[in-house]
Amino acid sequence: MRYTDIGGARVSQIAIGTWHLPPSTDRYEDGILRVDRERTMAILKRAYDLGINFFDTANTYHGTVSETHLHPEKSGNSERILGEFMRGHDRASLFIATKVRAEVETFPNGGGLSRKHIMWQVRESLRRLGTDYIDLYQVHWPDPHTDEEEVMGALNDTVHSGMVHYIGVSNHPWYMVKRMIEVSERSGYERPVSAQEAYNIVTRYVERRLVPLMRSRRMTMIAYVPLAQGILTGKYLKDSGGLSRAEYTPEMREEVERHRRAASVVSETASDLGITPAQLSLAWILSMQRRLGISIVPLIGVSREEQLLEDVEAIDVSLPEWAVSRLCGLYGPDDTL
């Protein structure tokens, strides 16, 4: 494993996300799949044995790609599973990230980024994780009802109370991140050290405005959906031109069709290099660190151990310049807004 920085902490060059964990064949009464906890624990342990120390979750993730924010048994399930995994390992050897913003109750202040909500939910996350501190606490997306001064003041207090080590943002437009940084610097608050954003070969809008801001403040990008929800692996394509899985949503079908040519180029280039499309897609992100001048950590979701091993091997792939340029030529920062 190789390592990079978030703030002054060293984190693995690849992180494990918990939005999509191995599903069980069992379902809740409402039809939502349960998480296969045994398979999940095996994958998390194997990741740790491979040198991965960075694990990301959120206060409402269930683990089987389901929206369960308001269900007390399902919401926060990924945090509880990660907490169970943590109990078998040295806490100091792990870098644990979680998030806050989503509505968890229907009453006033049941969601958002008010001081009241943040202070409530950081303690709830600590309880579910079974730990006394969170390494990286991220605001999941903006709250239009709360100004940056209150948000950054509350986050600053989570750090100085010892509950949190670092703070980060996620799914925020560049100008909001800029205002948050300015508030932090003006008020002497802790400032964000990371931004978790969608980033992959076909999704590059952050390069235009956000990346220069991050570079100026030495922020790390945590790149989620690095394989564009599997589109870049080519698994949704057939020789006949159809979808490989008819059960996907109309939105997913539209995305597959939109990026069909890109998926084909990725597959062809990977074949030329003797690696898999997934490895090429991850290696491309890692190669962009040098081009963009920032640290980038791909955040992968794994449902099988074979996927984990395949993805981790991407760290050792050194892409030739022609391959990086070919993939960069598919889309530009302005093409994927």
C-alpha cells in the first residue's frame, strides 16, 4: 500500500466506502436487502491486512444502497458495522471518516447543519461507531438555512472538544467551499482539509474551479464513484449494444448510454495495457494527482474480495502518457457539469 496525506495524517492511497457493502439474500419486511455482515467483515479485514487504513461512512448509510434516513434500524447501520470491525483492531491504526447533514428525524432540527444538529449527530455517530473520536468529520451537502459562520463554528468546536480530529466538506460547489475557508481563516477556526466529490474519467467538473482552490489550501480530494457506478468497468455493455442488466433504473440506463463510447475506450485501452478497466480507471485518477497538483484518494465500494484485490493492484500501475492523454481527451472539466 502507498499513503498520502489528509491534513497531517497519513492515509492509504485507496479508501473503502460503506454505502455499498455485500448484500445478504435476506430482506427486511419492506423488501430492502440486509447487509451480509460476515462477508463484510471478511472484506474489511482483508482491506486492513492489505494496508488500507482509511474507511469512510455516513450517519445515515445503511450499506445496501438504500435511502433509509428515517428508519431507526437501517439508518446508521454502516456506522454500526464499521464500529464492530473497529473493535477487533487497534483504533489508532485506523482513519475513520463519517458525515452529517441528512434528515434523521421529521421534527424541526432533525436534519441540516445547525449547531444543534451537528452537536447531536456527532455524538450519535460516536455512539454507533463505538469510539471516542472521529478522524474526519464531513458536511455531506449544503444546508441553505444555516450560514457558514455557524457551520464552521460548530465544526471547530467538535475538533477542540476532542470528538473530531479533522473536518471536511462533500458535495459543495466551489464558491461555498471558498466561503467556508474564508470564515475559518477570518475567525481562527479549523478549516476543511478535504473535499469528497464525484470524480472519474467521465465526471471532471471539479477540476475547473474547486481543484485550484484545493491546491491553494493543500486540501485532499476524496473521489467517490471512481468507476462511475460501474459504467467504466464495461459491465453494463454487451456486444449487442444493450444493457447487461435490465433491472437498472431509467436514470442509470441514461448514464450508461451517455458514456457508452467512453466505456468502450476505457475497455480498449485497458486491453492494450494488459490490465482491467477498473484498474485503468483507478490508475488514471491516481495519475491525475501529478497533473492537478493535489492528493486524491479514490473511494471504492467492494462487494467481493476479488474486486478488492483487483482495485488495490491499480496502485502499482504506471500509466504511459499516451493512455492518460487518451482518457483525458474523452471529456474536459466543462463537458461534465
